[in-house]
Amino acid sequence: MKRMRILIAKPGLDGHDVGAKIVARALCDAGMEVIYTGLHQTPHQIVFSAIQEGVDVIGLSVLSGAHLGLSERIVNVLSEQSEADIKLVVGGVIPKEDIEMLQRLGVAAVFTSEISLDDIVKTIKNMGTRGG
């Protein structure tokens, strides 16, 4: 069975990555391969890293309040690159009233700050691998 590959990204000027690193570690501990892009990534950098790494899921960590615009840009770039089968999940400081809009944009899952690591891992595992 193919091991899931997840890219964890910190877009924009948001410089707080402790939560992203904690989620990355939990995903690694669950047997997934995790690529962490580091801070200050643009939507294009995130998508091209995801394509280059052949990931199944992009995990976007956003604490800046720019989650709607960043998510929309990433979904659009994935579509432009014919890579819409790479799933996008978004976590961080996400107001509950924005969850439905994120889902309409094409975000596969939204993780608010209240969700447990176990639930994040379980949700991502259930997404499966691309083409598998």
C-alpha cells in the first residue's frame, strides 16, 4: 500500500509555525510522509512544491486571517495545473462562520483550533492517496 504524502505549508507573512510542526509530527507518527515547506510561502510555491513532491494532500496552516483568499488561490492554481486531485485541508484560527465558504471553494477539510490531533490524523488518513 502506498504511503500517504502530505505537504504542510505556512503561507504569507504568518510567522508562527509551532502548530504546523505539531500536526506534521502527529502525521509522521501515524505513518505518513510529511514535507514541511517552511514559513512565508506563496500559493504558487506551495502548489509547485506539492506537485514536485507528488503529495496526496496539502495542509495549509493559517493564523493570519487570510485563509479564504489563500485557500481560493491555492485551489485555483491546483486547477490551472490540472492537479485538482491533490486535496487541500486548512487549519488554524478559522472562524466557524468561514468553514462553509472554505468547503464551497473546494477545501476538503477544515481544522479549527479546538480539534484534536487524533481527529486531524483520522480525517486525513480517510482521504486516501491519489489514484489509490
